[in-house]
Amino acid sequence: ALSIHVDYMQQALNLARKSPPKPTNYRVGALLVERKTNTVLATGYTLECEGNTHAEQSCFIKLAKEHDILEEQLGDILPKETVLYTTVEPCFKRLSGNLPCVQRILRLGKTIKTVYVGVKEPEKFVGENTGRKQMEDAGIEVVLVEGMEREILEVATAGHVPES
Ligand SMILES: Nc1nc(=O)c(N)c(NC[C@H](O)[C@H](O)[C@H](O)COP(=O)(O)O)[nH]1
Ligand SMILES: [Zn+2]
């Protein structure tokens, strides 16, 4: 049966499709959702916000702008039962050196309770992604929403040069 999680992951994948293809990152879509009422608090996709931004980061930037606060202050306004859907698991390291999204999530305190991911990050750019363990150690549940791996990866890597 189509779970609510697949519905949100499909929405996230549709967002990822808006991302301009690039060989050095993944095209990812993300949604911040208030679990009790299932209200979408913010949507985002890779490179949506100016600069070299990630999908999860774009959600945070947009929501912070809406509340006229800094991104790192979002923990003060996010509902206690906020969850994040992202087609590719949050990054723990970025080749650009920008702050990884796991750190962005962790600094929001106990507001983000669960992170739903469509796929684990491939090891192409930064080797094995150890972000999941960092989040679980901080009490954040990480749930793999199965069944969409192939299409998520197809969208995520659309800007990559085919492996020769
Ligand atoms: N979860 C996630 N959301 C994104 O929006 C995105 N682009 C990635 N991609 C992860 C990948 O590891 C980094 O894109 C590379 O490490 C290059 O780093 P930059 O993106 O240039 O900072 N991962
Ligand atoms: Zn990231």
C-alpha cells in the first residue's frame, strides 16, 4: 500500500527534478513536515537557494527567511514533532567544504525527530556516509523509505558523466 512516506518521498523526488544537473553533486529534493498535522513547513531542492546549496539546506534557508531569523535559530521555532524527507541521505562531508547538512540538522536540537531518506549516499564523492550514525547517536531516527531507489539515483546523477 502506498504509505504516507512514499507520498512525501515522491513529492521530494519531484522537487529534485527541478535541480540543475551538475557533475559534482547530486540532484536532491527535501521537505520539512510537521508530523502531527502533516503540514509541509518547507520544500527545497539542490541549488534552489543561491550559492552551492543542498536540498535540505534550501529548506532551512527558506524557512529561516520566512521567520526572519538565522538558519541556526530554526530550532527555536520548529514544531517539536518535525520530520525531514530527503531523497538522498543528508551529507556528512562536502567536497566544497561547506557545512554538511547533518551538522545543520544536529544544531536544531531536538526538533527534527525523524529523517526519512530515499537512498543512502553513493560513495562517489566522499566515501561512506557516516551521517546516519551521527544522527542516531543524537536520538534522531533515520528511516529508509524503500522502493524508489532506482528513480531517485537516476535523477540524482543526471548531471554526471556516464562511467566509462
Ligand atoms: N543529501 C544531499 N543533498 C544535496 O542536495 C546534495 N547535493 C548532496 N550531495 C552530496 C555530495 O557528497 C556533495 O554534493 C559533494 O560532496 C560536493 O559537495 P558540494 O555539494 O559541492 O558542497 N547530498
Ligand atoms: Zn547536504
